[in-house]
Amino acid sequence: MVLNSSNNKAPAKLRFFVAATPVAGAIVFPIVVPIVINRFGISSGVLTALLLSGVWFIAMLKTSEMPH
């Protein structure tokens, strides 16, 4: 689902997803990781941080607009 620069009319849902991806990651990450650390311990918190950052990074790459 990569936006094509020649197609200026991307579907509204895709445009919303592209706009919401950085915001969602920036909000969810600092909320979820401390909660997991508090409830389950530091090792689970580190694992959660790695998984969340990996998923967020992949989502950002999938929706990025790269020049050709």
C-alpha cells in the first residue's frame, strides 16, 4: 500500500492511515510500555518496546512516500 506520487487521489482511508501512523505510535508507545513494565516487569517491558517499535517501523515504511 505505497502511495504513488503520480496518483494524487489516494483513497481517504489510506490518507487517514498515513497521517495517523506517526501520531498513533508516538501516543501508544509511551503509554503502553510503562504499563507493561509496571504490571509484568522490565523484561516484558523491553520485549513490548521492541515489538511495538518494530510494528510501528514497518507500518511507517509501508506507507512512506518515496521519490522514484
